[in-house]
Amino acid sequence: MMSYTTETESDMSTEDGNLNYIDVIETVISSLDQHNNVLVNASQDGHIWKFKYGSVDVYIQLTGSLEDDTFTVWSPVLQLPVQNETHLMRKLLELNWLSTFEAHFSLFNQQIVAVTSRSVADLSPGEISHLITLVASIADDHDDGLQSEFPAATV
């Protein structure tokens, strides 16, 4: 069976034909970033990007390019603690059921975040774009409503 690659995919490949995940991620970010204020941190542990989408910050972490490395996208939507956390958790579980697709709401660093994570094995440019856009959109669609429905708890 013959395999075809689009011009975009071939432009984002390394010399050995592997996908250059960093170029793909940066291309997707440049199409979504509304404030031209992307931050990136590269270290031996991988890369982390941060950009603004609507009213939320979106983070992307790539631990490397081997099959067992991970690609994670998350966006904080609500700082904890809040009033009526039991009701909040029920609401988030209901949202996770059908409205978050490959992403979900979770707890991280005393925050509610929209998140998706997977290994980079067989990760395509289309899936990278889809997952980044999905998390950014879900977070931006829900942050204001959750913040107004669940105000900060008084200590």
C-alpha cells in the first residue's frame, strides 16, 4: 500500500523522516495564540509551552520524541478551594461524561484543569492540533461559568 504525506507533514519531518513534534506544536500554537506572547522552556526533561487562548492560559508539555515519551496539554479553569466543592465535583464528572471528548477535567496543584495526555507513539500533526485546540476551547468555554457558579471559599 502506498503512503502519501502532505506538504505540511513533510515540512515538519526530521532528516530521518520522523515527525518534528516541536515544529508541529509551535505551528499549532501560532494559529491559536491571540496575544503573541508564547513562552517556551526547554530542558533535559523536554519542552513546555504556555500561551493565552481567550481568557485561559494553555500549557503543552512534550517530554521527548520517543514512543514512550508523553504529550500533555492542560489549562487551568478554576482555583481551589471554592464554595460547594461537592456540587462542583459532581458537575465536573457530568461534564467529563459526554462534553470533553478526548480531554477531561481534573485536579492539579489546587486547580481544576482541562487536560489530555498520551504517548507520542503514532501521534500525528492532525491529532496534535486537535488535542491542543480541544483543551483550549473546553477551558475557555467553561472557565467563566465555573468561576461565577463556584466562588472562592472564604477561609
